[in-house]
Amino acid sequence: MKVLVLNCGSSSIKYKLFDMDHKQVIAQGGVEKIGLKDSFLKFTLPSGEKKILEKDIPEHTVGVEFILQTLTSPEYGAISSLTEINAVGHRMVHAGEKFSKSVLLTPEVLEAFTACNDLAPLHNPANLKGVNAIKAILPDVPQIGVFDTAFHQTMPDYAYLYAVPYELYKKYGVRRYGFHGTSHRYVSQRVCDFLGVKPEGLRIITCHIGNGGSISAIKDGKCMDTSMGLTPLEGLMMGTRSGDIDAGAVTYIMEKEGLDAAGISNLLNKKSGVLGIFGESSDMRDLEAAVAAGNPKAILAENMYFYRIKKYIGAYAAALGGVDIIVFTGGVGENQATARWGACQGLEFMGVKLDAEKNKVRGEEMVISTDDSKVKVVVIPTDEELMIATDTLAILQHGEA
């Protein structure tokens, strides 16, 4: 059974082809700069060598066609024919309150998903382009949608509602939805397998820390709260996103800077966060190097970044009535020891004790807390694509994920 996983952004398409009989990735890569003159496909050969093929890719259907041609090409192909692809699983961002699990993409499902476009105007239309491209090229292949927001649908109303007039929730769906749900679901399940425990009775805090970041509070395997909100802007300080900010400060900045809604959205989403404080880069590797060099703005940005993570961990420990396991994942969470250390310092009162030597791990599953730590702190590399492929296979075989 071979499953192709697609993650379509506004100007990119990432893909992985899985042999689900062995749960192996047999091809992976991505198209970048769709609609621009210098668009290209970058992929990894079985030897590990990276290959780049340049091509004019004006829109997503051409990009998907190029990926499929490469997958079956004599020189770079991983399969001999497109008939070997049994299903396609799609990462789909915002399903509102409509879907709490992965589903087969029927016309009715796609209509309901399209109705959520206002909630994710950059992501949902791009996701739909990928679905439509596959439908045009491989019309008989079943397609499955795996939604970023689905895992968070178990949040209680007191956690997901904002304290604004209730009519705004009923009229426009203004509430907390949360994102990175597929990642939070994967690592919360995987950490239990890794530790040889069952999720029932456990309180787990999952920290997906990357250029975008979110934290979730999970009890008995179900999400009880998460840091991102109506949009991915809320919560942690991120690479270019502000995270939590006083709404009054937003209107104040708009008045002082003469910004409209699009202008303030651009400032908060693309010019803030680490970039806004540090001023030179949104990349945590650049920030870490500048901190080592004694750059005061870099030190301030790092302190703010770690503090926000720590504060959310503490808040969610309170919401859960304690914590048994803390998981770090995402590009920063998996690879940056200083971020994990900085986020956990001061949490000793909760029973959190990191082992400095174990914490040096990068990108590997590892318990990084001390043997006598009351809370297990674990690094679990995320694998959203495998989660999507697994859901796709389950729906094909059993009718539901």
C-alpha cells in the first residue's frame, strides 16, 4: 500500500511517498516558489543526495504534475507507474468546528471545508488547490483530509471561548481553534509508546516549538487547551509572530502608525516575534549565535522567547492539575538544547529536573530529565506526514481513522 502525502502552501508543495506495508518513506521533496520565475523541485535521492530540478511552475496543478512525473521518471523515480499510488493524504489547515477527525474528501466535505476559508485565507485555498490537482490528474484515487484543528476539538467550551459577546461566536465562529494538531496528536501518542505507558490517567504538555510554535495541554489522550487561537497568531512568541498581545496595544499601534487591518496583520504576523526584537533574523540558529556573541537585543529576544514557553507550561500544569510528561518537538524543540533548558529552568518546584548531558540530544527520541525527576521531560521528533499517511490507511481499510 503506497500513500502520497501532500502539504500545499500558497507557493509551495511538500510531499512524502510512503510504503505503508513497511512504514517507510520511499520519496520526499517539495516544489517551491510556485508562480515565480525561479520555481523548482527539490527532493532527496535514496542515497541521501539532494537534487534540484528547475521548471516554470505557474500554479499548483503543474507542480503536482511535476512531482508525479519525477516519482515515475526512469532517472529519479521511486515507482514505475502512478497506478501504484493507492491514496493521497492532505494536510488541511482550518476545518472550524466541522471536523474532529480525518475524513474521506467527498464533495460535501470539501464544501464544508471551503466554508472555513475566511478563517484561514492563506492556507485553506492552497490546500484545496492540491486536492483539485490530484482530482484532475488521478481522478480515481481516494483522497483523505487530515485537519490541523481536529485534535483540538475536544477542548471544553470554557477553554476555547473568548470573553467577547457570545453572539460573535454564534455568528462568525470567533473562538480558539488551535493549530499544529496533527503534530500534537502524533507526539502525545508516540511519547506514551516510547515510555511504555498508556495515555489514560496521564497529564501531558506538548511543546511544538519552531518558527511557529504552540503548546497543548492533554489529559487522557485528549486536548484540553492549546496556545494558538482563532488564528496561529496567538500564544507563544514565534519567529515573526508576536504571540499574545494586549488588544488595546493593537488598536493603539494602528492609530499611531496609521495602519489598516491588513497593515497591522502584516506587522504582527511577519515583522514581530524574534525578528521584531532581535532585528536581524527570525532564525533561532542566528539568534543563538548572536547571544553567544553578547548581542544585547539577541539576549533580550531569547529571554522573552524562553519565558513565554515556561509560562505556558506552568499555566497548563495548573489547568491539568499537575503534569506527568513534558514533550519537546518541532525544529527548535527537537534540536536546540538551550531552548529546552531555558524553558524548564525555574520549574523545579513542579518536579522538573533536566539532565544537562542528556539534554544535548538533537533530533532523537530521548528522556532528557534526570532519573529522580518527578516529571518526565522527553524529546520526540514529530512526524506529521506519517500521521497523515496512517490516518489515510486507516480510513481506506476501516472507514475511519
